[in-house]
Amino acid sequence: MNKEQFIQRLDELLRDISESERLEAIAYYREYFEDAGEEKEEEVIRELGSPEEVAHNIREELAGKEIMAAENMTEANGTDDWEPLQKDKKINPLVAGLLAVIGILLLITAGIPIVSAVLGVVVGIVAVLFGLLVAALVVGAAFMLVSIVLLAIGIVNVIAQPVAALLLFGAAFLFFGTGLLLMLAGVKICAVAIPAIIRKVTQWGSFLYRRGKIA
């Protein structure tokens, strides 16, 4: 198949569309072939496909344009018809105010239990952590006090009972180190855990609040 056969067959296949669109399509593809040159006719035909395929694509393109034009016309008519309805359906300011008040009351009613629950959780967790901190400080201080007592007893008996004194020194250092670690660990855990837990609880409360608002 050469260029003329391709154009002739395409012209026959496009007899069912308007003459202006058919002539425009034929002129386009004829110019396409001429721009490519005679030596590339076969290559252009392979690129375009069969005349039937080209005709099918042209019909689809024209159908798409018609649908788009119809949708645009419908949207334009819909907008024109809608504007007067909007003007006629203005909300009464009194009704709008009452709806706003009801919405605020519902929001407060839904928010108070959530806020109370979140605050209760936060206070409970902080209280537990504070108790752990106090316990760590008290136990640590007690261990350090015991270490001082053991050290004093060891010093008193270092000459009379050197072996026992050495054992007391070792126990004193062990108690002192354990007490110091307990105190540092308690402070460290609270310093890291409290902000992290507060952030998590805040996120959780925000999530519950959004769910309650959506519901």
C-alpha cells in the first residue's frame, strides 16, 4: 500500500463523519506524508497503522470532543440555574446562630470526657514516675548512709581486725556505688520518660478528640 491508496481508503472509511471534519483529517494525513517524503512512505504507514485503525482513532477523538463540549454546556447551564436558587435559600441569621451554639455545646460535651481522661492518665503516670523517683532517691540515700557506717566501722577495726575491716571497706564501697547508681538512674529515667510519655499521651488524646469530633 502506498500513500494514495492509504489516503483513498481512509477517505472511504470516514464517510460517516461530517464533510468538514473528513476533509480536515484527509488534508492533515496527506500533509503528514508529504512532509515525510516519498522515500519514507512505507515507514509512515507502518507508524500510523492501517487506515481502519486511523479512522477508528479519528472517530474516538471526535466523540471525546463532543462529550467534553456537552459536559461544559451542562456545567454552564447548571451554574446559571444554581445561582438564583442559592440566593433564594439564604440561611436565617437566627437559625445560623442557634446552630453555632448547639455545635459549640456538643463540641464541649464531647471534649470534656476526653480531656478529663487524658489528664487523668497524665497525672497517674507522672505520679507513678514521681513515686519511683522518690523511692530511688530514698533507697539510694539509705545505701550511701549504710556505706558510711560500714566505712566508719572498718576504720575503727582496721588495726584489731584487718581482714574484717577490708571486708567492711569493700561492702561500704559496694553500697555507696549501688546507692549512687540508683539515684542517678531514678533522675535519668524520670527526665527522659516524663516528657516522652506526655508527648505520647497528648498524641493519643488528640486522636481520640478527632474521632469524637468526626463521630
